[in-house]
Amino acid sequence: MPRAPRSTAPPDRGLSGLRRGVSELLFLYECATQDVRRLQSVADRLGLTIQSASHLQSVLRRRGLLDHRSGRYRPTAEGMAWLERQLTQLSADVGQRLGRLKIVRVARAIASEEMPSGAPVHLEMVHGVLTALPGPEGASRGVARDKARAGDLVEVAALEGIVPIPRGRVVVAVVPSRDPDRPEIRRAARALLREVPHDWTGAQGIEAIWLCRQVGSEMPHLFAVGAACREAASLGASSLAFVTDEELARFLEPMTGPDGPPVELRHLAERSGH
């Protein structure tokens, strides 16, 4: 008695598993639900060439999933089981992915200025904060549900489009751990505060914290500064971080990897001429 061909069907992995097997699945489904007697007919329905259809039927027959009997292409019993299993897993996988896909039609934002109820607005990331601005000309548009004053939390409905988020940058003022209190170091730090556009400041290392306070910076962010700079950049906010030379390597660790923000180093000792 001839041995049935051993199945080499691809593993079941939902959408991921169908990256290469979608043509086989569709071909086998056609053979299960249609009277497929000519490869040309199934090729036309699937948008394939006759050569591709011929290759698919050969592959499926070698896997033991398809048979050709009485002039008709039919799935084998194993082929029907594989087809049902794949479609069931595909349905579950698609359902899970749809459940994680959050389509936002209403959002809350900070009003940039006074606006009446029903006014057309558009959303932008301003200094890393979702902000509603008047007018419908932006990439993400909607209408204000209620009257709002500047600085109010406003609910924006009927949203369309996607909020553009430009990448923020990170400028690092490298503070010398030795003699950070030199007048020229302070002058260089003050100049950076004036020259570098930034949304917030951070400080890492005791000398850097001390220097920030000496040059009149607002209270700098002190905790997980590198990670905070990276997150701020992903939201479109730029950072000016004062970091001691001894802490620089540890500060830069979160910046590595994919999609890291642009980082620019400014050595205060060099700017001061030392």
C-alpha cells in the first residue's frame, strides 16, 4: 500500500505565518470551495500567472495537502484540516490586532488661545504637549466641543488625520568635573542657555547640578535624565542637558539603539578656551 506523502505544511502563526504562505492558502481555499478543473480559472480569480498557479499546485501536492482526482483539484483530508486551522488562527489573530488598534476620534488637548464651542481646530505637539490651535489647516483636524480659554483643557471631536511629531534634539553641555566653578565655565554655560533653543533642561552629576543653579537656570530635571531626553525628543521636545564628563557615558546609554534622537555635545571647557 503506497505511503501517503508526508505533510510539510508551514507552521501556524496567524498573519506572521502567512507572509509566505498566503498564496498557498488562497489556492487551497479556491480548490475547497470551487470546482477547479483548470489551473487557468483559479489563476484568473487570484490574479496569478498560469506558471504561478502550476507551481502552487505542485507545492501543495508535494505537501500532501492537494490531490488531483477525476479531473478536479481537491484538498486532501489533511489539506482541509490545515485550511480550517489556518483560517481559524487567522481570524483570532486579526481579532486580537483589531482589539489593540485604537482609532482616536476624540482627544483632549491644551487650548493655545480662546476658542468658542464648535470652532474648527487642529492639533500639534508644542513643546512636547498636545495642543489645540485655531483653524482647520493642520494635518490633524477637529472641532472644539466646548468653549475654552487659553490654557484650558479642551475636548476635540470629529478628529481626522495624524498629529505630526517632529523629532526633538538633545544638546549636551559637558561640564568639567574638575574646577567647574571657574568664571569662564559659568560664562559658557550662560551663553548656551541663551543660544540653544530648548524646551527644558536637565542635569546629571553634582557639579552639573550646581552649575545649573549658579547660572540661573530654572530647576533642572534630575532623574533618569538620559531616558527623559530621549522620550522628550520622541514627542518633539528639545532638551539642554548639563552633564559632567564623568557621567557622560552613562547619560548617553539610553540614546543608543534604533530611533535614537540626534545628540550634539558642547564641551564647556573648550568653549571657555581651556
